Amino acid sequence: MKKRNSIFAKGCMVLASAALLNTGCSDDFLAQDPLSFYNPENTYTTESGLQAAMAMCDYGLKEMLMDGNGNVLPMASLYFMTDIGLYAKTDAGDMQDDFANKITPTSGMKGGGDENAMQRFWDRTWNSVTFANTIISNVDNVEGLDPTLRDEYLGRAYFHRAYAYYHGVLLFGDIPLITKLIEVPKQNYKSTSKEAIFQMLVHDLEFAVEHVPPQSEIGYIGTVNQEACMQLLIKCYLVVGEYQKAEQMATDLIDNHGLQLMTESFGTNVPSGNPDTWPVERNVMWDLHRGVNITDASNKELIMPILNYYAEGFISYPLMRAMCVHWSNGIIRDPHNLGSPTYNYARNAGEYDSQLDWVRAMGRGIGCFRTSYHYNQTIWNYDGETDWQDLRHNRQVGNWIEMTDLKYNNPKSDFYGQNMMLYAPEDYIDSISGEVIVRKGDLLCSDTIRSWFPTPLYKVYILDQSAEENMGANQFNGATNGNTTSNGNLYLFRLAETYLLRAEAKFYQGRAAEAAEDVNIIRQRAHAQKMFTTVTIGDIADERARELYLEEWRQPELTRISWCLARSGQPDEWGETYDLNTWDKQSGTDLNGGSYWYKRCTRYNIFNHGTIVSGRELNYRVDKRNLFWPVPNSAITANIGAPLRQNYGYDGYDDSVPMFTNWEEAVADEETTN
């Protein structure tokens, strides 16, 4: 305990975070001994203690999305059950495909030895809540703290707690509300309704917006500013149906905080990994997503970043490895039946050709995640014409790579240097036996789930500095750690999303034509061909996919939009409306009914339709109940003093289990113990 206290006193972000993580919330968080974890009277009676706790809060934003896993990034888990992506590691022993049957309160989401993502997000929710509550419960214990500064600390802590609860609720539904540090063991929590929790988030974030200073008054970046509080409050306003307030706050954020969309190239020019192989013509969308430019002073679009570069606390972020197509393997053949006609070789290899060095150009992808047909093609197609002009889908400038843009680079291939082909262009007859080895039209990739899909290079490319410095490297994975560290900065929030949130607010108020104006602002910056005169909620959701891929938490955001549709009564793109009493209380795998999230999964992706890869049937399936993930059974059984609610449709669900529907009552109950 003394060691932990001394670490907190130093205010070291990394060590303090590590200390808290080592004793943080496990899957039986409700049963932990709080007295072995907290000693607030010794730790947080000084401002340096508050600073250490705030550093842990800021660091926790990064840990929600990064864990150093080289296969399945936590962020990818938020796309597996959506309209725009799938788990694609088809050689995994336990595929993350049949969520309808595999997701239970005891199993969570896991596969192929990768981390149990559902349990991880559950744990991260409570870790982040704990970080924030540490400040909230102790800020008044710091003697002599200026009242203005006191409110600033409190506002930032409210933001962190709200950010954790925002995603925790949209993933897990009705969960316990914990707003203070535990002073005595407590195992009689009750669930609080998601509606009540969001009402509290609005209350807290309104305080934060009032008391946290704007970025212009903060001498550094990476901690919570007023603008970030506003962005999160806009989302919470949408959830609770305060659409006019959401619109007004979005307008304030857009017009009055020195922010603007970047429309021209800026910052540091970070070229593609190998211009000889795949040149990138510098453009605003490319510059916007380079880690070094995310935090560049000239980037007026940034609201708040997640810092992950060169400094203490760096977490490996192998984005290209996990999220890019598995292009280098024996699954792909050339038209003469040569397996592995394209492979990742090192620069000191004898057969090296700088014009065919795809591993440096687009990384050593292993295809753990793949994008859907809807993301890859449908959302770029208007009236039968594909928009290749849109910078987010532009091959000419180098932002987007189709598989047929890659070229065979194995010197043994008769097609060396030619573009890859999915289908054989003609029969190939063995010169000795006279047998037809490959027939015209034969599929040349036996696993198109994992090894044949395009790459939005501008979003996934990260200069792998460690590999770049090693001439023998043939694994370019992203932001990895070595002699030097690559820049893995991310956006927490940026202004482009604010426009799309304002579009939603207008849409829910029945002003679809005005909503289109905000969508068009984003499209104009991207040089898209088509502009809208009116929009559906599907148009807005698609624009979020085009603009915010790998930035938004896709599944929670679709859940939020589903909730907003049900509350507003506005129809979806198919003309269907939703009942606020039933939108989240349906189960089954048929294609009728379900929430808006379910309709997008089953109409825009291959869920519940079935597919076969290399003779293996993959049952990509979701259940309507998977809108919310199950509350882990370990948490329910640990809370021995009162029953926690399980989500609708899962084993243990019981609608008679009481829960708080007023957040003030839930807060008051925290004082009671077993």
C-alpha cells in the first residue's frame, strides 16, 4: 500500500496507471475488498494526488481501445457485429461468428485464443468509473484548493465517468450505477435503468461544460477540455430526446470554439510506406489521419486526441496487422495455380523489388477483421455509379487500395509484376499431362472472407518505425515498440462528427432537408460526387461509416441511433418505425422485426444468411437480443446481497428483478451495505 501511495504522489501516468490496473476491477468487481484498494486519506489529500488520478483517467481512454494484442484489437470487437464488418480470422479454432448462440452470460465473445472482448469492455468500464470516482470522492479533501480549480477537476472527472458509462450502457444495457468510492464492502447493488443513467450523464456533463476550460486556455493537449465535454453531452442529449439542445450545442461547438474542418493539406508530410510500390498523392484526408498531424497545432478539426507516441505509457497498436487484408499467403493463387504468388519479403532479400514491396506499403495484414460489402461498395455507389472521386475512396491519390491494385511479387510466378486477379482469365493446361489445372473463371482465392477485400489505406496506415529501421524486417504492423516508437495517436473526438451529430438532431426533429446540409458539408470536404437534398437516417449512418471508420465505437453508436429512432418516432430508410417500449426487447434470428441495429446487420451484412469458406461453414449470425451484450454472470453471482438484472433474451433474464429508474435514488442507495 505504501508503494502505491508513493507512486500516486509522484503523479507518474504510467506507473500510477499500472498500479491501479494491478489492483483494478476484475470480473468480480462487486466482491472486491475496497479497503485493500483505496486509502484516500493518505493518497488524495494533495493536488498532486488529484493530478495522478487524472492522469490515470486520461490514460484509461487509451486502454479502452488498445491492449497490445497483435491479433484482435479491442476496437475491432466493436465492429464484429455491425453493418460494416466481420471477424475474419477463419483459421481460428473458435470463430467469432455465431454470436446468436455463442454469446452467453458465461462465455462472452472470444475466439482463436484472443482476448474475451466482452469481459474486457465490462472490466474497462468499471476501471474507468473507479478512476473518475477517485477524484470525485476526494476533490473536497484537498485543503486550500481554489474553488475554480476544484470545479475544473470535478468537471473533468465527470467527463471520464460519463464516457465510461456512455459506452458501458450502450454495450451492456441496465447496469449498476456507482458514483463514489466504496468505503465498506458492498455486495447489494441493484441495476439502474439505462434511461436513468443517461439522465445523470446529462446532469454531470452540463456541469463539466460550465467548469472545464476550453482548449484555448489549456497549455497542453491530451486532457479533457470544454469542447470534448460538449461533444459527449451532444450525444447524451440525443439519447434522452433533447434534440433541440443537441442541435444548439453542436452549433455552438462548430461556430464559437475556433474549430474548423481541415480542407487542405497540413502538418507533416508522412508519405506512404513505399512510394515506389504504392504512391500517395498528398491530400487532406491522408494528412488528417497521420498520427503526428492529429496533434499538430495547425489541426483545427481536433477536439481531443488519445495520445500514444514516443512517451511513457505507449501501447502497441498494430493496426495494419489486425485490420488489413491477409494478402500474403497460400490461400491466394495465380492463374497458373502457384500458391503464395504475393508475399512479404524483406529489403535485404535477394529477390527484393522496391516496386513490389507491398508489406511496407500496406503492412503485414493477417485479416482478423474484414469490412463488409456494404462498406466496401454499396455506400460508395450512387445510381449505379461508383464514386472514386471521394477522397475516402480514392485510388488515384492512393487513399484506397483494391485487391486488383496489388501485383504479384513472387519471381516464381508467371504473372510476376501483373495485377492480382480474383478469377482465372482463361484455362491453364499442364504442358506435360495435358490436364486442365485451372479453368477460366475459377476462383483464385479460396478464402475471400480473410484474403480478398479492399484497404482504406488512409485510415489504417501507420509508419512502423521499428520495422523501417530494420532492413531484415518483413512484418510492418503499425505503431510498434522497438528502438524507437511509432506514432499511434488517435482521435477521441473531431469536428466532422459534430456535423453528423447535428444532422441527427435535425433529422429527429423532422427536418431531413436541413440535416442533409450538415451531411453535405462533410461530403464536400471529401470531394464526394453526390450531394443530398434530403437524408434518411441510413444516409447519416452511412456517412458516419465513410467518415468515422475505426474512430467511432460502431456497435454502441448504432445502438444509440436505434434508441433515438424509437424515441423520436422517425422512420428508418425502409420506412419502418420503432416502439420505445419494445425496441430493445426482442429475440430471434429471423429477418423480421428487431431494432435498427439488427436490420442494418442483416440487410447490409451477411449475418443470418450463411457462408462457406474452404469447405467450412461459417455461421455469421446475430440474435435480436445481441443489441446489448449480456451482463457477465460472474458479476451477477458476486453481488450476493441483491439480484442484478440480466439483459433481455439471455439466461437469467427476469423482468421482475427491481432496478432504479431514478438516478438520485441509485446514488442514495450507495450508502447502504449488506
